[in-house]
Amino acid sequence: TDSYAARYDVYAGYVMTDLPVTSRLRFVVGPRLESSVQTIDSYDPFSGSTERVQSRLSRTDILPSANAIVKVTKESNVRLSATRTVARPQLRELAPFIFTEYLGAREVLGNPELDRTSITNLDARFELFPRVSEVLAVSVFHKRFTKPIETYIIPTGKGVVSYQNAKGAVNTGVELEGRKGLDFISSALNDFSLLANVTWVHSRVEIDPASGGIQTSQERPLAGQSPFVVNTALDWTHDKTKTRARILYNVQGRRISEVGTQGVPDTYEQPRHIVDVSVAQGLGEHVDLKFTIENLFDSPVRFTAGEASSAPLVRSYTLGQTFWLLATYSL
């Protein structure tokens, strides 16, 4: 019964005002209205029956947004924001039938009873611009999730994976961001700059008392949320020859991939170190060539039955490397 017809429509509109109160204070406020309809009609093409099973999720949400920008000095700002957003289930998460994952060959069962997630976001950010193209910033944030969608394990012989709405969750964290030229170290590094973004998150999910006894972990972070994320990039730009190069590094902390139930341990995706390299060359006034290698070391994607990296391996695979050669012509 995994043949289907699916449709996903989103209708939206918003009203916004950008209001400068003083030379140093500015407000950007306004509501957004979103109405969405997701439907899946599934059927068995070999049974000869015209009977179909339908999944339908229809919701209308008013999503307010308020932002305040305070200009502290010529080189620094403070930004405060409060917004509400939504996260809708993917069509595959609503699918009322079992299908097999392309990577890992796990059997997955959608849940037609899923609801969308409502998220309240509170953010505060201080940013400093020492020079043109440079920034140093620190942000604190708090996110409140209502009915977050999580992946969980149905304890069968094969361990079928499905989806459910948790009662709620909170994420609270700090983000540091920087983009800085390295010429302050030595004049030999005039063409180099360093970019870095580091985020720490404390996450906790609220266990629904009705299903709390079913889940193996009674206290845990939100599924899919890493406790830290690190992105760094080293850029080299030589203006005279129009040559550019970048080395990009990314790693995320271990995170719950699937929530364990009835004694089955939570499945964790272990940290994976990713390195991308790109080199670009401008030719004349109009042509630019760029060569990129993504996932240079092809680190394996590893899932374990438990938090420790030495826990029993559930599955592992590699994604391979991707090579890009891009030519751009601009008038």
C-alpha cells in the first residue's frame, strides 16, 4: 500500500512595519498568517480495490514577530527579537504505510495522526563590526516547542522506525560568531581571514505522562538536537590574481536519532568531522571558475544503541565525496 498521491499547499500573507523611533532605536513588527493543507492518499495498486487511506493535516496559524534594533555605537548593535514559527511534518512522516529507507534499509512507518510543531523564539544578540567585512557577535536564545516531532523505535523484531509528537521541549543556548582578518598577527597574512561559529545548546524534552512509561529514557534532550555545533572556515583571497580558496570544517555533538521505547535504548548519531575545500579563479572581467570537494575525508555516519561512542553499532554508512566544477559568466 505504499503507492500514493500527495499534495502540500501553503497559503501565506503578512503585514510588517519598519519603524525608526530615534536615530538609535528601530522596531520591525508585524504578524504573518499561514494556512497549510497536507494530504496523502495511499492505495494498493495490485489489489484491484479502489479503497484509499487518507492522511490529512490542515492548520491555520497567526505568527507574530517583533524585533528591536538598538544602535549602541557606530560599530555595534543590540538586536532583540520575539517570534513564533511552525515546523510541519514531512509528507513521508504522515504516510500511513511502511517504506524502506534508502540509506540503512530501515523500515519506516509514517504516522497520519501527527500535528505540526509550534515554536516560540526569544533571541538577544550583541554584534560588533571592528572593520568592513568583520564581525564579532554573541547571542543568547530560548526556544519553546509545543508538540515537537520526534523519531522513535517501535520495538519489533526489525525495530521499525516511526514518528510521534512529544508534549513539549525547550532549547536554551549561546552562539558565538566571528569573522576576522588575520593581518593583525602578521602582514604576511593580509590575504587570510578566519570565520567561526560555535553554538552550545541545553535541551530538554517534556515526557507525556500518558506515554512516559513506554519511553526508555525519562529525561533526555530533544531528538535531533546536538549539544554543540562548530563551523569554522579559513579564507584566502588574492585580489591581484583574482584567486580565492576556502577550507570549511564542521562537527556536531552526538544527538538522539531515534527515541527508544520499552527498554530499547535511544539511538544516537555520533559526531562526524566534515571538511570541504574550494578553489576559485576569476578570468578576465566576466568569467569565474570554481572547483569544490565536499566531504573530503568521507567520515562515516555512525549510529549506536546508546550515548557512548563505544556502544553497540546500529548502522553505519558513508555518503561519498561530491566534486563540483562551476563556471559563471556575468555581464
